Amino acid sequence: MSIKVLLADDTALMRTAIAALLKAEPGIELVGEAANFRETLALTETLKPDILLLDLRMPDEREYSAQFVKSKIVNNAGCIIAISVWNDEHAIILAKSFGASILLDKAKLVSELMPTIRQSYSNSAQSIIGGV
């Protein structure tokens, strides 16, 4: 059984790079890609991914508060992993407000993404999700 991942990032180049990592990994299935929060909400509801990789900053962020996004996705995604180029205290707080179980630095995705997805999936399957 594969781990279903939905990727939400506003930058096409970043989506392409992350998608390549995901597609090269056995047992991981990229089920969809979103470029903004509106698409993320719709795809999360439709696809019900095991893991949502969620960029914290997207072009329509003023239209969709973190609390609103969280309320719409938390029941449709097994686990939310936030991704960002920012990893300061503000980014950690923002990631938590989206319901993320962890915040990953985009600069370290090559080495940290797959182990984090597998661990997060395992934790969510056991209903033991830790905080950011």
C-alpha cells in the first residue's frame, strides 16, 4: 500500500522538484498538486491524502486564514507537513496554526522529506502525532 501525498506549493519550479523526489520513491504516490490554498482545500477534500505537504505562504493567503484552512483540511488529510524557506519562531507558530505536525526547511528537503513522510505516516496511522 502506498502513501498518498498531496503537494501544495505556489512555485512551479518547487512543485516540479518535490514531485520528482516523491515520484522516485517506492511506496509514495503523488496524488495531486495545488498552487494555492483554494486548490489545496478542493483537492484535500476530494483526494483525502495520507500526507499533505503544505507551503505556508501562497498567493491567496489573505483570502484564506490559517485557521480556516486548518478547519477544512484537518479531517481530510492524515497528516500535514508544512514546508517553508522560513524556519524561525514565526514560521513554527504559523505551521502549528495550519495543523502541521512538523515544519521542514525547503533547503533540506532532499535529505529530510522521505524520512519525515514515512515517520509522519506511521505516527498518523497510530494516531500519535507530535507537535511542531
